[in-house]
Amino acid sequence: MEQTDRRERMLMGLYLFIFLIVASSIALMQPLYDTPPVYANAPDEHARYLIPQYICEHGKLPTAYDEEVRIPGYGSSYALYNVLPYIFMGWVMRFVNLFTDREAYLLYSARFVNVLFGVAMAFTVRKLAVRIFDEEAKKICLDWLFCFLVTFMPQSLFLHTYVNTDSMAMLSTALILYALVSIYQDGFCVSNSGILCAGVIFCTLSYYNAYSYIVSAVLLCLAYFAGPAAGRPDGAVQEKRRIAYDWKNMVRHALPITAVILLGTAWWFVRSYILYDGDILGFRTADKMMEAYAVDKVNPLTSQTYRQMGYTLRQMIRETDYLTIAYASFVGAYGSLSIFADIWIYRFYKLFFYGGLMGYIITIPVYRKHHGWKRMLFHANLIFCIIMPVFLAVYYAYTSDFQAQGRYMMPILLPLMIYVVKGLERLAALVRKAALGKAGNPDGENRSVILGNVIRIAVILAMAGTILMLLWMVYGTAMPIYCQFLTVN
């Protein structure tokens, strides 16, 4: 046991160290402002960075009407939308500003807030993997493969290297899923409830595209207290099974969780309601500001969209390069959707997506009998957390702009990878079972052991592959381009 714990600590340390080194490299090297014609700068970072800059200088939150945070040309401001990550960045910048006023150091301090969010997410993903994979899967390192696929996918790591709200949103998805799995395995307790509160607060105040996780958290927490009805007092056997609901414990646990979440989030929406004439999400105010201040050349309200050009949604998907670019930028596209990976990196991940998902789907009949209704509800919510971000990203591209931004879909990453790796786990189990043959067959047992070792080696090689793909994307593709613009920061 001690040896196993030591190995776990060493692997965890290496896993977090690789993430920290690679993410720090990107955070330090990528430019802030537009760098035509390559545009190696991170997407919209210069516009988002205005918010923590304002907080750093003034020590308070800006309103969208403050000219200092208005996006030049576009007329609107990111101050309209959830700003909790920017608050962290702004106050870290104020601390750094006590020692230096160099702009580069202030920018790095803001970026490194997201790097730390990424480290926290990587740690949480590992804890989640320990919860969702059984001992047989751990023997062939599938739990670690899940961690590597999530954490070291180029786009996943990239989100934690520049000023944005996506990084906190991704951390929030990991916290919420970990809390829900822990609650269903161990029940409600202070630690599980606290992690859930932190996840929901971070999600609420970071990124609208991840709000499906909040809905799922509510539904699954409410469903937790439903169960088979207790036996009748007289001991008679019930003729029909019925579901009872534990209202007492639901209220006992739900009230403090709800109170903490409201304390952590309600202030922002009350503030927006007061400042923006009831527009708590900021969309209506953004349109008004663009009408008043945007330059026609870049005004999103007057630009042509697929819908305005007469395309149907189906035509946009089938007759344009939307799907190709969306997939590529989901796996990895750095800069302002301008630095793409080599084709074999996209094929590497496509192999996992297709193989794992098909493995999961074709084995559903084998495993379906093991699923109770709560487990099925859990899966339904995971699927909902995949469908909604994809729907929102496609709808936004169709109605508002041409951007096939895979990063808009990044909240799907965790549930998607759960199904991918679970599919591989099921295929490996079926293959080993087939090799084992009839019980008590020594040849079958030997074949099963050998096959298990072969699968384990293949999984370890796949993990090494994820690291190599990431290192090539960062140091072989992006970094040479970044080096051309070192003076931009």
C-alpha cells in the first residue's frame, strides 16, 4: 500500500509538473496585441485584459459604460459579462504592482492566475478519475489515460494560458462533476457540499456556455433524495414498488448549499440589474452599445452572418468548412484561430474519439442491465452537458458570426472523455473475457494475463503520445511563431 501511494504521488507530481511547465511557457511567450498577418495573440485577450487592468488601477469593478474598458471598434465591453476571474487577476496585479509597474509583469501575473486554475483543474481531474474508474481499469492505467487526454489535449491546456473566463469555467466543470460523483458515492458531507458550492459559484460567474452543469447539479442533487419507499409499519409486503422522497434531508442539505451559492453569485446579477436597466445577462445592453459606438467595418450587428446570407443551418454545417475548423480548434488551435497543429495530431485524437465512443455505444446492451434509474439519470445529465455547449456554439456561429470556434465547445470535454475512456475500458474487458474462455482454463487465464499486460503497455504508449503531441504543438509549432513577436508584450 505504501509503495502504491508513493507511486501515485510521483505520478501526480510529474503530471502537474508537465502541465505547469508547458502552460507557463505559453503564458510567457505569446503576444498580447494583434500581430498581423499571423495573429499569434490569444483570442480577444487584449479586449478582456482591459477589465483586470481597470481593477488593478482603480481597485473596483468597472461598468460597461466606462470608456477604459470599452473594446475599440466594437463598442461593447466584456465588463457586461461574468467577471469573477478578472477580479482575481486584478487583485493579483495590484499586489504585483506594489513591486513593479512593468506592463509585461502585470500581464504575466494576470495570465498566471489562469495557469493556477489549470493546475487546480488537473488536480481535480485526477481525483475524479480515481472515483469513476474501478480497480481493473486502474491496473491498465485507464484512469491516468483519462487525465492525460483531458489535461494535455492542446486546446485544453491553451485555455489556461491567457486572460479569459474559460479557464475558471473548465475548472468549475471538474469541481461540479467531482462533487456530484462523490455525493452519489459517499453522500452529502461538508467537503462534498463545499466543493459543489465552489464549482457552481465559479461556473455561474465565469462562462454562460457551461451553465448546463449548474442545471445538472440541481437535478442530480434533488434526485439523490429519491428512493424506494420504506416498508409498511405493519410489516406487510407492498404490492407495488413506489418511490419515496426524503424531503427532510433534502431541505437540511439544500438550504445551506443554496444559501452559500446565492451569497457567492447573487450580488453580480443584482448589480447588473441595477446598472443595466434589468439586463442581468448583458446581451441587450451590448447590442445598444454596439449600435452607439461600434465602427461599421467591424460592427457585429451589421456584419453578414450565415443566416443573413441565406444559408440554412444544415447548409452551414454540410457545405462550409465549419465542422473541420470547429473540430481542429477543439483539439488545438493557438493564436487567434491562426496557429494549427499538424494533421496527425488531429488524427490521433480522432482515433480516440471514434474508437472510445463506438466502443461505448456497441457495449451498451452488455452493460445496460447494471444501470439503475439514478445511474441512467446521471448519464442523461452528462449527455445534456455535451449537447448544450455544442448547440450554443453552433447557434452562435450561425446567427452572430462566422467563427467556428472549438473553444466555445470546451465544456463538453470532461463528459466526452469519460465516455471515450469508458468505451476503451469496456472493449478491453470484453477482449480479456474472450481470451479467458471458460472458468478454470489455465491457458485462458495465461492469455488473459498476457493480454492485460499488452493493453497496459498500449495505454502507457497512448499516454506518452498525448505528451508528445502537446510538446510538438507548443514547442515545434507555436513557439517559433511566438518568438517572432517577443517585443510585442
